[in-house]
Amino acid sequence: MKNFWLVDPIDGTYDYINNLEEFTINAGLIINNKPAAGLIYAPAKKRMFYSYGEGNAFELSNGNTIKLNEKANDSKTN
């Protein structure tokens, strides 16, 4: 199988069952046995993270889309 969706419908089952906020729904699209796109949704927090292609990672929260940095800025100098 080369192309498929990999889905974890409830990651954090304990929190979901106990009506807590720390659970997510996760999905990834695999094409030619390599990740092509991914989605993490935290419904209790109304936040979604998604990514596709190289360097394309975003957060959708409160109706705003935020492009996430590929790497954290390092303010240290050598």
C-alpha cells in the first residue's frame, strides 16, 4: 500500500472520556510511502494545525491562519 490516510480519531482517549481538553484528532496523507500532508485538530481548544509540502505549516485559531516557522529563531551568537 503506497497511498493512504493514517487517522487517529481520538488521541488522548482518557481526557476525551473525562471531558478534559487535552485530546486531538490526527490525520496524515501518505503518498508513495511518504508523508504529504498532516492535520491535528484540538476541538476543545478550537485549534487546528496542518502542514503540506516542505516548509508549509500553519495554525488555524479563532478564524486566523498563522504560518508557523520551520525552525525556531536562535538568538545566541557563537
